[in-house]
Amino acid sequence: MQCYRMNNVFIDAAVAELQLPPAPKAASCIEETYAQYGEDRIVLALLRALVCDRGGRSFQSACYVEIGGNHPIRNSNTWLLYKAGCRGLLVEPNPELAALLAHVRSRDTVISAAVVPDHRERVILHLGRYDELSSLRADHIESFGAFGGLGGIERSIHVPALNINAILQRIPAQVDYLSVDVEGLDVDLLAALDFSRFRPTIIQAEPSEHFLRGNTQRMINLMHGNKYVLLARTEGNCIFLDTRCLLPI
């Protein structure tokens, strides 16, 4: 993990706005992040505490599953963990992006399929002009409007589909981090997850509140009912922790 020493532009801006005397130029440590809202830094800190400090394991033994892998680096929730030596399973329905993931993330297992809450074997994937918006729900893509000229659907294709429990069943080890980002269907997937069989230590999911009003609270209620606590919220995601991890050492 790299730390870049540089002047903190936020300190400089705040001092200037408040018309304070110039602050001494103390170089701040700006840490690398690849997730959209810095979620990878939050998860990294949690895994250090839970896997290493409490679990007595090496950090490199941490196992992740990313549903909706998309690009191997850009806005990736797991690239930072991969760089640290961890490995896991990436699932991406867009075959071109799945091939790119397999090329770049050679230690990871990559599955080219859509993850669904039911047992369909094939589904229609709507590819957004901006690939991060691709979804099984055309109305979710349309909810972003023009999106700076990148909005809308480019084309639709048929892709293989796998149930979320069938995906997790492929992981022989305990899943330390489950990232779900399927553009409008995250709550549906979590509702279908068999928590009696699979209990990832950390679960991150995107409520898509702009598209489904009240979905954040629905997600929180669902996870609370399955004995997960909301540990962090960013602009786009909720991060939950299995309450069993909150028991005293």
C-alpha cells in the first residue's frame, strides 16, 4: 500500500476560505484508493483489524467476492486488496469486461455471468453507453438520463445467469468481503442470499436510492434482520459487518 507525501489541498483551501494565516506546509499522507467513494480504504482498515489483529491470519489470506466486477481497476472495490496480495472471485456479465478482468487479475477467478436472485439460466443484459451503468433493468439505466452524453442503452445481449448462492458455494474458504454492485438489484440479491449457509464478514452493497426511494432503509432493515450491523455509509454504498465479529475477543 502506497502513501504519497504531498501538500493537503483541503487544508490549504479551508485556510484560504476562512482567511487564516497560512498554515505551515506539513506534507500529508494521501493514500491510494480505486473505489468510487473510497470504500476500499474502509474495507482495508476493517480487514486489517478483523483478519489480522483478531483472526491471527496474514492479510494476504483475506478472500473477497465482487459481484459486478466491471473494470479491473477503475472504480474497483477490490483492486487495492488485490495489490496487497489478496485474491478472490470476480463475477461480471459483460463478456468483454470479464475477459479484461481475467487478463489483468490473474490470481483471481473470473466468472462471466449475471448474478440473479432466482434460478434463471440466461438473462438479458442491457449494456449502457457508460459500461458501469449496465444492468438487467433498462429503467435503471434510463434513470441516469443523459449522464454527460454517456447515458442510455447501447445494446442488449443474452448472458448466462447464476444464482447468488450458487456463486458463494464455489468458494471453499470463508468470504471475508462480499461486494455487490448490480445496478438496481442489490437488495434483491441480498434478500435471496442464504445467510444460514453463507455469512461474509463484511458486505457492501449499493442501494441506488435515486432510483428506488427508500431502498437504503429497506437494505438496512434486511441486513439487521440477518444480524448484520451498518458500519459505514458512503455517497453510494452501505457497508455492513456480521455482528458475530462484535463479540469480545
